[in-house]
Amino acid sequence: MNFVISKEEMLEGMHKMNSFGTRLTGSKGHAAFINWLKDEIGKMGIPIFSDPFYFKRWEEKKSSIGILDRDEIISIPVSSAYPYSGETCAEGITEELVYVDGVSDVTNIAGKIAVFDVANVNFIPSEIAFDKRTSYPEDVVLEAKYEGPVITSFVQCFYGIVSKLSKAKAVILIWRGLHEDCVKGQYLSFIADYQGIPMLWVSESNGEKLIKAAKEHKKAKFVLEAEIEEKAFTESFYSIIKGKNEKECVIVNTHTDGTNCVEENGPIALLQLMKNMKDQEPERTHIFVFTTGHFRLPHFEDIRTGAFQSASRWLAMHRELWDGKGDHFKCVANLTLEHLGCMEWRDIDGEYKHTGRQEVELVYTGNDFMDKLYIDTVKERKNIRTMTLRGHNALHFGEGQNFFTMRIPEISLVPAPYYLCVVSDTHEMEKFDIDLMTEQTETFARLIEKIENIPSKDLGKSDFYSLVKAKSVSGGKDFSLKGLSEKISEIIKK
């Protein structure tokens, strides 16, 4: 096969995707994007198979916080709403603010607005989450402590439950240790189920104002209006390009719902791969999967396939396309593409800005053979800053996890920039690089070409998760049980 990836067509596709606005699961923008993708694939003459779903959809419409100070209301900017938290009526809730500075303060929040600090999770060694296979160039490292808004919101996701059990009326969460521009618009945490209590995020500086007001026993007006659709429609879909081998297949997948230009632009890359393959007869059948539900995981995850991503539902529904039993297809490899073209932005001397580098490409490789295949392929590139990983401590980020747990050998691209889940007017295009996206897509095109000529026995199976012991991703000592014990002792002392 001969692939020619068009940078111009992909950039045009990016602008088209952005024109639909934010594409949260089941939203109008999401539906419009899916329809456009299906139209583009239809023009290629490739058949499309759809899996419809219905679910309860929640989406913020209006939010505000105002401190009541004598005869005026002092407006406090909201960074974002907590997805699927809860909602108020149009008039909102007006109650006393209570700052929860310790466990004992929780008993005081009944009937009031609870205010919590949510500290940047910058104390967890990166090796708790990641086990390095290879890096290229060799000097590529991650931060020694895994931190940022995504992991912070995932780890500290208990405030809604605690507040609801304590009968608070509403919750305000203060981002601590993260730049104001970094936390603005963060659609987090998206892994929690409906909370049943309205919650809003504010930046650290605005949080200080709320804490001061709480200590003075002042009231605040809290508004979080949301649109709730009891039976919202969404769909996953897939397309099949038949190969000479009618028994073996390769699955290339991504998801369609997202927040901005990089989350999720995988479908734009898949269109290019499909366009190149449509008039060629590959050795193996290729199945291109576009799932929904990545931003509504509690509803779409299916633990029957041992993972918690949206593709888990697709895998559970379509075993005939991958498990190799009877006359079923045997999936011999999986390629997952997510978050292409990400540039690195960090807090530098008090300013949230571009570091001048691309974001490290986190790439999960299912076994040593797939790892070498990927590294040998990226060496052909001009712009490269990559680290390959093994699923570790039951953690494996991105939609490739579903294939990894089913022992399908994978190569899964899933960079994790701080702005990954930001909703903004610019769609975060100032943090995106089309040249990098083009090179990343070309890498996966080369991988498809190479896998065509590799026997399935050589591709092997994905390894199991590694546990505790991990090769260092930060350039320090490798992690072990002894190291874990030492780290726990340090945390307890702090």
C-alpha cells in the first residue's frame, strides 16, 4: 500500500470539526460532527454500520457565583461547571458559604454552600501511573510527579459524594496550585456519574475571595442551570475495508465526542487513512471504529471487556469482529489515535504559555515486538518527542485500553496536555500544530503498511499490566516495592 497524507485536507477537516462547536456526548455539535464524518466516508464508497444509543444527557447552560455584601452582589468568575454534578433553578441557591478546612468542618455544611480546596496532585510519583518501555530521543522524560488538572480531578472526585451525604445545597471547588488560565474552561471530572448536587470550579485567586467571605459568614448566590435530556440519542459507528485475508483483521479506532481541537481530532486522521485505503485491497481486513461516550463513561463503559473506555461497549457488542472464535474475525493488531498535534503548555514563571516544545507523545505498546515496531517507525520522522508505555497498576489511559485488556497487540497514541479537556472559544487551536498532526498520522500509515506483512504469531499478544515495579519515566531510579514504601512514608509525614 502507498499512503499520501494531505496536511491541507486535515487542516480543512480540523476547521470543519471546530465549526460544530463543543462536541460533548450526545450534544448537537457532536451529532453534527458524526453526520459529517459519515457523509465523508459515504463519499468514499465505504459501508457504514451504526450502533444507536440513548442516555440521560446533562449540559451546563448558565452558571454564576455572587457574594452578598450588604446591598450589592460581588460577582466571582466561574472557571467551569463540574460535568453531570447537578443543577439549580434559574433563581439559583442563596445560602451561607462554609469553608471546609478540615474533616470536622463537613458537619457544618448542611443546608449551605460548601467551599473546598482541591490541591494540584503533585505528590504522586509518575511511576505509580506509568511504566516506561522506551523513549525517543533517549533524553525524553516526564515530570517526576504526575500532576495537572486531569489527574487532580480524577483523584479528588469525592467532594460531591461527601457534600451530598452531608446535605449541603451546593459546592464550590477551588483549584489550588494551577494557573488561572490553565483551569479556565476545564470539563472535569468527566469520569464521575451524576452527582445530584450542583458544583462549580473557581480559580485560586477567586477562591481566596470566597474563603474570606465564608469566614465572615456571608451568603452567596449560586446558579448552575443545566439542560437535561432524558432520552438523548448518540451513536458509535464503524466501517470495514475488506482484505484478501477474510479471517484476520486490524482495528483502527478513536472516539468522536470531545471538548476542543485536539480532544478529539482522531477521526480527522482516520479519514485520511481510510481515503488512502479505499481503492487498495489490503492483505488483512481493516475495521475503522468511531465510538461515542468517551465523555460519558459511566453510561458507556462495559466491564465485560475488562476496561472502562467507550470502546469497551463496542467490543462487547461486536465479538464477531475481533475474538477469533468460530467464524469470527481474529484481530491481530489495534491502532488507536487520539489527541494529535499537541504542543506543550505549562506555567512558566507565573505565565501559562508554550514551552517551545511539542507535548510528549505518550504511546502504549502492547508488547516488546510492537514497541520496537513503533520506535523504528518514528525514527523516520522530523519532529519527535515520544515515550512508550506498558499498561501499569491497572492504569492505561485512552481508548486503546480496551484492546490491551483483551490481549490484542496495540499501539495507542494518547498525549495528555494540560488543556486536553478545556472548552474555549478558540477551541485551543493556538496550542495545536498541523505539521505535527500530519507526521503522527503518517507514522500510523507506515505502521499499517508494515503490519500488513507481519505474521500474526510475530505480532503476538499484549502483555498483562505490570504491577508496582516500573521503569522510571522521569530519568530517576526505577520504581519498586521498597520505593513505594518510602514514598508512602514521605506522604504520611507531609
